Amino acid sequence: MNEIYERLKEAAGNFSVDQKEIAPHLREWRSKYEGHSDLLLRPSTTAQLSAILRICHESGTAIVPQGGNTGLVGGQIPGNGEVLLSLSRMNKIRAVDPTGMTVTAEAGVILADLQKAADERGLLFPLSLSSEGSCTIGGNISTNAGGNHVLRYGMTRALVLGLEVVLADGTVLDMLKSLHKDNTGYDLKQLFIGAEGTLGVIAAATLKLYPRPLQMVTALAATPSPGAGQKLLGHMQSRTGGLLSSFELVSRPALELVLKHIPNTRDPMGASPWYVLMEVSGGAGDTLDALTLAALEDAMGDGIASDVLVAQSTAQARELWRLRENISEAQKLEGASIKHDISVPVASIPAFIEQATAVVTNRFPGSRPITFGHMGDGNLHFNFSGPKGQDKEFLAHWDEMQLAVHDIVKDYQGSISAEHGIGVMKRDILPRYKSSEELDAMRALKKALDPKNILNPGKTIPAVRRL
């Protein structure tokens, strides 16, 4: 192994064996998964990445790719002492094409830096996440990240035009096309989007850009129930002509955690059981403001909103978004929590929330529902904080609670992972919710592209057929 590690160090050009330096890469944000690795590799070019994987393939050395280490299901953590591959030094924006509205960026580019590069040219890269200051494009693509603008622009998959991928044996697939139309056989890039680094390592991507909206209207609406929020979604979509770019549902308990734990936050309006934070974006002038305000006033008249606040400045809009984006951090500061990243059809959200909340609070007394998420696309972060002072006892129910919630999700024809991926957390329960035929097809792809199982082994693909 020492000889192999020496070859890998030389191939990477930049590495570390210092456990203090490696340590931040070994624990995920929620501290649920903590791993071990004796070697951290940090290549800066695709050629170096290819050389690393060639050596790993020849020697049967397992390796775990990692972007910004913001994943929430353990997919980026080396759980069995694998070599750790950081893409952080592959961080160049290779090209921005304002005419074709595309950008080509390496895997280690931080999402916020890509957003800034687009904005400086009067364009928009619409992927937006709470972790955008540290997550990377390669990780976003590998997990098919969602975020706040899926309603208007789609998941990360919808933004990818081309990829540069290094396969397990070091082969480089150069698919960095900027074409919107290319109907020449299998669309191979799709295999690697959302594959969590199990089929190949993404080195670079060509991504779609959009015209930057000339005007954005951010509004917070108090609503009496998820059912009313659902009606408000349809009302605003219809009245704005499809100009909604975000529509976030937030429960009062979720907001209260932010007000309690996040400094310099304030309650934006009177208490309400539920809130919706929305963004409408479009052309210039006063038309969009007037359109949005008129739609919200009619919503109040119809009883699907009880109060509204329209941001009067960019600073005020950011203040409202800060409330939404800090819910996860606030819940972490509150103590132990059990979280579910699920999606159900938009029409089923009210019924799901009512049924699943009742099941959990009855079966697990003291559970405090902290529900929020992307109502516009059916993705809820259906979370529960535990009774105060009982963190250890509460977390002991993790698997049991997840099965209870996920079984209800299945009844609604939903997904147990809307945007976070499978990783380690949901790998072993996947056969309960995915057909054996689908899982066999996944295993066949894995065997074809990574026959020695060196790429992120033990992640995403369950070893068993059924629970």
C-alpha cells in the first residue's frame, strides 16, 4: 500500500497525510457520519485526476470523491479508510459565453463564485442553495441538487449541457458540449448526474445561463394552512403568468427557531400557523410590483392569505430570505433532530403533512414538527426536533421514524430523497421503495463502469435486493 500511495501522491501533485489537515473532510455537517482516511489527494487538472484513477483501478484502491463537504447523507465521507479525493483545486471557470448563455466550470468551483461570474455579465445561474458559499459545482451535479428555484428553472440536471468525466479506469469522457440539441444516441452525461460519484468523477461541466431578471419581487404571505398555501400557489402562478421563481412553505415553529437562535433576525409580521416566502421575477418597470401586489390582495380577499409583506428593497428581500435559509442551522442549534428530505405530488402536500405529522407525534411523544420546504415543486424538509434534554433518547428512534415517514411518502407515490441523494443514510432502505428491476439496472451500470468497485464504494447502491 505504501508504494501505491507514493504513486498517488506523485500523480496528484498536491496531497496531505496530516490528520489535522484531513480531519475537516471526514465529518459531515450534521456530524452523523465521521470517517477515516490516511491520504487526501488534491489534483488541479483533469490529467492529474485521470492518472489518480488509473492507479486506483490498476491496484484496486478505493477512493471517495468530495466537493465542498456539504452533503447531508454521508455520500462524501470515506467510511472505511478509502483514499479521499478533493476536487477543491480544480476551481477554474474556463469560459463564459454571453451569446450562447453558457458557462464552463471545473468541478471545484464554488456555487456562489459561479453565480457571481454570471451576474457580472448580466446573466443568471439560477441554482441557489443555503450552502452556496461552500458547496461546489461538481458536488451539485453529482447529487443533482435542487434548491430554491427548481419551480422555475428545474433541478441541477436541467442546467447541465455537457460534462467532462473521468471513469474508474482513468478514461476521460470529453462531453463538454454547449449544445441545447444533440440527438446522437445515448445521452451519457445523464448517467453521472445524481450518481454521487459512484460511476465516474465529474471534472468539469458546461451549464446553462439565463438572462438576469430585470426585476424581482419578494413577498412573505401569512397563510392559515398548507391547504391554503397550495391554493395560493395556484393563484399566484395563474395571476403572474408563470413568473413565480420560488414558493417556500415555512411553519411557525420553524420560524421561531430562527428567531431564537440566529442573531439579528426579527419577526416580520404577526404570528401565523404557516407562511409562504415567494419570489416573482420578470421584466422592468412597475408592472411586476403592481401585478404581484394585486394578486396578493385578491388572495387576502379569498382568505388564502391573512397578511402580506412585499419587500421594498434588496436589503429587505435578503432579510426575508435569511429567515428561510437559516432554518436548518437554527434547528441544529436547538438540539437533536430527525430529518426527512421527501417529495410528494404538490396536490398531496396538505394531506401528507396532516397524516405524517399525526403518525410521528403519536408514535414518538415529544417530537416537535419543524416543517418547511419548496412547496412549488413538492419537496418538503419534514423534520422533527426532539424533546429538550433528551437528544440521545430521541436520536435512537432515527431508523424507526424514517421508516414511518417514508412508508407514508410511498403511499402518496412520492420520493424518499427529493434533493439530498441516497449516500449511506438511505442506501439500505432503498429496496423498500425502489423495484428490484430498477436496482438491478443500477447494479449493472455500476459493474459496467466500475467493475472493481473502487469509486465511492458502499454508497447509493444497496447490496441487498429487498428488506
